Amino acid sequence: MHENLDKLIPELPLWNNGAGIDPESWVNSFARCDHAAGYALLFWPDFVLYDDCVFLSQPDPQHYADWLSSCHGDKTRVEGLMNHQHILDMFCNSEMKPTKELVAHIGRLLKDMWSCKLKRDFPDRPIRVECYGDDSDDLIDYQITVFHDRGEAL
């Protein structure tokens, strides 16, 4: 999963008078504990159960009821819609313009980490994590969502 970090982090080769720096040393040069705690919210979220649904955060009851009504009681669809996140929106204040490869890489990381977290927290529930957008050139199309696999189509 991390084999292409030298290509995904464009400033690595600029370090050490052009000799470059490895990703671990680069992270160690800039890493802050408070930022790590913040990023953990993205990569290892505290999923919650509500009305036999899983959510990234506690839903507002009225908001949930409105979605449930508009989706004609389809909880899988409600989960998928309420949990969907655009990868770029998670980093909306970034000064860096990410590449398609970098956004896809972050999406795959999120999918793997969220899947592991959900299996750990809810081992008896068939919960899926899906990423979308890999075939798009528009980076805002890269999305991730979470929903129970109830055998229904999203």
C-alpha cells in the first residue's frame, strides 16, 4: 500500500539538496501529535449504531427520519447516503493540489482502515465500505461510504 509514496509526496526528492528523503524521515521531520490525533478521526472513526444502521457519527434523529422517509424505508440507502464522503472534502483547506493517484491512494487507505475498524467493532454485522471515482478525472468524484450489506442495491 505504501510502495509509491515517493511518487505521491512530491516534495520528497527536493530535500537534502536534491538527494531526497525517505517518507518515514519526512514524516518524522513534520509529524505532530496533535495532528496525528486529528487525522485519527478520519482514518479510525468512532462508528455508531442507530436504528440498526451504522454511521460515521451520531445522526440527528430528524435528519435520519427525513432520509428514511425519502428513501422509502431503505436503511441501506440511508446509510450509504448519510455516510458518503468526498475524499477532497476531508482536506478542503489543503494548499497542495493532489493528484488522481494520491486521492485514490487515500481512498484505498480509508477503505482498508474503516473495514478493519468496522470488523473489530461490529464483528457480527455485514458492513461494507465502498470507494467510488477511480475511473474519473474529476477528483471531487472520489468518494467513500459505509453501509450494511442487506442484499439490496444502493
